[in-house]
Amino acid sequence: MQKGTSVRDYDWWLLAIALAICGVGVLEIWSATHTSHLAGMHTHQMEWIGLGFILMLALSRLDYHTIMDQAPILYLIAIIALIAVLAMGHTRFGAKRWLPILGGLLQVSELVKLIIIVVLARFFSEVRTEQLSLADLIKAAALMGLPLALIMLQPDLGTALVLVPLAAVGAYLAGLQWKHSLAILTLAAVMVPVGYHFLKPYQRERVTTFLRPEDDPRGAGYQILQSKIAVGSGGFWGKGLGNGSQNQLGFVPVRYSDFILAALAEELGFAGVFVALLLYMFLLLRLVQNAQRAHDRAGMFLVMGVAAVLGFHVLVNVAMVIGFMPVTGIPLPLMSYGGSATLFVFLALGLVMNVRLRRFVN
């Protein structure tokens, strides 16, 4: 461990909040799957959490400056990995997003998100002017644009979109000018209808259906409608763990992952959802606090990059579950089932711990 630091220097409050969210997730994964052929998934999730915790501690011991010094190499690895996915990746549900690793499947885009956090943090920290120039913005867009395009080709629109707020938060903190902000917003408004025509048919269907899911209740609107029914039927206190009809009978789609919040709302009600969202709020506030206490700009950008990604995940997933946004497949951090996503969050928290441990280093 870095000289002058100790176990007490870790942000144990942040870790306690993260593990509390994991606990809620494991409990709901068990409830959602224990009477089906998916029984035992909560055990696998606990294994991923354990592995993630170990990797978090290991990553926290490496000086984040050393990690950021390797940003060009990491970026190259990320691009090669994404190309490898497109060339020989495992296909599931019509998408090619996984590479077989050690007998399992790794969703490469989750690892790429971590690398892009490091790459953009290094880039923005090296900008020494108070305001970003147009050239700086173009360089940042290029750094983000290439992996974003490769991820969209898988196709994985949800994960690709996560890179946008990451770059946006970094640019804002680095000194984004108002005229450039307006230009970007105008360009985005023009590109949205153009980009719509490049979406896959099922992606277009999701975008159009979430506004009126009742028009196709057994097809494209099924997921949103069943999710909203589950959320509404839970009331304030819920039906009780293991007693949600929408959840237990399998009407809620992917109830252990993308729609785990709908299952939680049905069984533990508004009260349970409120507690879960409160934990996420505390998690994000703790991340911002660590960013404010970072030793340098590089550490601040690194932690705020993690906060931007996790905050976007929570916002989009919650909005999706209640029908305010199209179904994108973005999981709820630390709560949804998934090895790659769980490891990503713990590795990201490892970067945060890394910055925190070195906040008093001269």
C-alpha cells in the first residue's frame, strides 16, 4: 500500500453503501428466480460481488497516476477488444457483445467504459487553460467517438450512450464554453433524426413504442406495460418478498436484471424503492465528495467520470422501468444480475478508492 496510508483511509462509508445496494440486489434476485429454472442466480451474483471486492482492493493499491500514464496503451487495447468482439464474439439475443474468457463470457464494453473513464480523465486533466478550445472538444469527441461507434455496431445502444454523459461531465468541468455548448446541442438536435434511421428495426420499435405501449401490448409494448403494472400494483408497502404475482409468475421481463427495480417495487413497494434510490443518492454524493477532496485535477476527473457513468445508469434504468424512456438494457448498478457489469462497478470504485488513498500525498 502507498506509504503513509492505512486501511482507515479507505472510504468505508462508500463501500458500506455499495454493499448495501448489493444486498438489496441479491435479495431481489433470489426472490425473482428461486421458484424457476433460474434458481441459484443469487449465488452466482454473490460470487461476482466477492471477486469484484477483491479486484477493487487490488486496483486501489496501484497509483492512479501510473494507470493514467498507460492510457494510450489501454485505449489501444480497448479498440482491439471491441474489434475482436465484432469479429468473433458470442452472439446472444441478436447482439454480439461477449468474448469467451476462462470458461465464461465477458461483456467487453463494460471493461471499455472503465478504460474510457481513465483516457478522458487524463485528456481533460492535461488541458491547462480555463476554457476548452474547439480543438480540445474535437479531440475529446474523437477519443469517445471511435469506441462508441464500435459498441453501437454490436449493437449495444445503451452502453454506447453511457459514454456521452461521461464526456459531457468531463468537458463541463474542464471549462466548456457556452457557445460550444449551444453548438453541440444544435448539432445533436439535427443528428437525432438522422441517427434514428441507422438504428436496428427493434431499436426503432423501442423508441416509438414507449410513448404508446398499449398499441402493441403483446409485442414491443409488453416490457414497459408489464413493468408499469408491477410498479403500480406494489402500492406503498408492497406485496411482500416472494409474493409479487407479476414477478413470481414471470410476467416482468428480465426481472433479475434490467427490470429488477420493477420486481422490487411490486414486492417491497414505494418504501423499498425509496430506500434503494436513497442509497444511490448517498453513493453519488459520496463520489462527488471524494472528487472534491482529490489531490489533483487528474484524480478529480477520474472520480467524476465514475459518478457520471453510475448516475446515468441509475437515471436511465429508473426512467425505463416507469415508462419515461425507451427500453435500453442498461442495468441498475450493483443491483442487477450480471458478472461483467458488477465487476465494472467495483473496479470503478477501486479507482475512486485509489484517488482517496492519495489525497494527502505531496
